[in-house]
Amino acid sequence: MTSPLLGPASDLEPTRAAAVIEATLTASLLSFARLPGATLHDGPTGSWVDAGVPDATFNAVAAWRPRVSGPRPSTPRSPPSSPTSADGPDR
């Protein structure tokens, strides 16, 4: 397969291919912001589109950039405790 912009797909390094795929998907999702009544929310922690229609097909989070402040913890956090049978069925 050959891309007019990138050349033969087989020439892409795996990390470069992943970056190209991610950029393409992000651009595709953000294109919904051009719909009438849609709103693009683009900030330091992410980009998402509210298409103005109550349908998950057109409303999407296109990029998430979590804030990192200070050093990451060196030990993993404990998972939340599992519900007991008195809490009802698993959700």
C-alpha cells in the first residue's frame, strides 16, 4: 500500500506508523466540530467535540493529556475494594 504523503506503508517504522494512525484518527474525530451547532473543546488536558446532538457517534474525546505534577509515585496505588454481596450485583 502506498500513501501519496508518506510513501510505501512498509517503509514506516512501527512507532511512526502508530503516530500516523493516531493523528489520522484524532483529525477524523475533530472533524465533527465542523457540524452546525457543534463545539470544539481544546485545552491543556484534552480535545473533545460536543456535536450538539445526543448521539455518541458524533460526540468524542479525541485526545487526552493528563496533567502530571511532581514525580510519579514509586509504588502503585491499591485498587478500590470490591463490593460485598450486601452492595448488590457487580456493576
